[in-house]
Amino acid sequence: AGDKAAAYSSLVEARAQYQTAINRLRDVEAKGELQRRFVDIAVKWAAISLLAPSEEIIAALETARQYAQHLGDIDRHAKSTAYLGAITLWSGQFPKGVSLLAEVISQSHNIHDEEPIGIAYAFTAWEGMWTSKFEQVIDYCEKSIPILQRSGNRLIDGLIVALLAYAYGWTGNFKKSSKHFVEVLNLAQ
């Protein structure tokens, strides 16, 4: 039900459906397949809640990381870690968020699913913007954008293209800044 609501842009309903599913899975002793389902649902919930973080999502992602590690599932662990890093960073917990994102980046050679790597680069770029490290922002944005485009993550992709435009503007490269702002407008249409 959460997937259906998310597909039709009813994010409030999708968040409620994912939260209900997580709560139901918490009520049973999760093993094996139920742990995989918990991780997948927690990640979906986080993906549509990146800019509206909550303690419940953070707790679900922490549990999801533990389950993925217990299962030995590198990709699920990377995905839950990347989303946990992004959400904790966005909620103002910079050291924890940066540490989690760095963990994903450092393990990128072992990860088959590119999306968590793109998310880690993207949100590390945001951290660079907040700390005025504009060259880092440009580097990480340029690394994340093609990965996010290949993985179909259009929400984060648009935000990172806008961030890249701002970073180029702050470094005085107005030609590239303008080019990326036009790209953002095209993505919005």
C-alpha cells in the first residue's frame, strides 16, 4: 500500500503505510526474510521522508542497518546506512551523518547497488555547502548526479543539480551555474 501511495504522489499516506508496516514487523520476532522486508520498507520510508526526518525513521533505519549486517547483505547495509547518514545529517546531527556517509563511500568498491553511493556523495556535498567547501561540493555533486540519474532517484538528483548550480555561483563560475539552473528548471517540468 505504501508503494502504491508513493507512486501516486500521496507521500503523507505512503509514510503512514510504511510506518504501519514497520510497526507490525517490530511486533514479531524478525528473522531472515522478515528482516529483509524490514530493511526494504525502512529504506522506502526514508527515501520519501529525506527532507522530513523523524526519530521514528531514524530508529527504523538503525534497526535496518543491524538486520542487514546480521544478514550479511552488503547492499542493504549500504542503502540503510546511506539513508540514515542523509537523514541524520539533514536533521542537524552533522558528525554522525558525515561519519555514516563516509562509511558508505569508503565501502563503495564492495557495493553492487549504486544508489547508496550516489546518496552518500550527494549528502556529503550538502555538508560541504553548509561549511563553505565549494570545491568539495562541486566534486561530490558531479560524482553523485550520474549515479542518481542511473538509479532513477529524481528527487535527490534535482536537489543536487541545484546545489551544484549554487556552488558554481559561489566560486564565480556563472556560466556553469546558469547552465545547471536551467537544468533544474527542465527537471522540474
